Amino acid sequence: MMTNNQTVDSVIAINALDNFSVQHDDEGVVTVTIDQSKRKMNVIGDGFTEAFATIVDSFINDDAATGLILTSAKDTFVVGADIDQLNQIETAEQAFTLTEELKGEFAYA
């Protein structure tokens, strides 16, 4: 069973991520809020999938966690891919690599 220190460690790990904050209530429900403060909307771009993997790992390894809620500080949840990132793709190989990275991260989760 996870100790209170391990729960604190998972909260600290998630709160250390850019654009994410976490609350862990007394019943074990973990609420993660996405807020890309420099954007009007939350998007999936550089760092998002790695951060999401950290969140999932923290939740899975927190035996005190009984549920996970993903929410947004914005009116929308996540609108999709980061258009700025997509505009930087110049070759089919870059597009394929990005697609495989995203597939891998979300398949893991």
C-alpha cells in the first residue's frame, strides 16, 4: 500500500509539470487540471504526451488513488493538435515520426 509520502510525491511530480495542476482529495480522487496559460485553448503539442505519461504513471503508482478526473481550466478541454507544431513539419518522415510518438504515448496510457 502506498504511504502518504508516496501520495505527496505523486502530487509534487504532477504539480511540477508545466500546464498541469493536481489535487488529491481525502477519498483518493485525483483531479488533474490542464491549463496552458499562454494559449487561448489547450492543445496537444511538444511536451504534452510526456506530461500525460507522467500523470498516468503517478496515478497508477499511487495505491491511495481511487479515481482520476481530467479537467480543463478553459471552456474547452483540449482542441487537438498544436497547429504551430504541425506547420513545422517539412517532410513525410517528420510527420510519420510525430504520429508514431503520439500513438505510442496514447497507447501506453
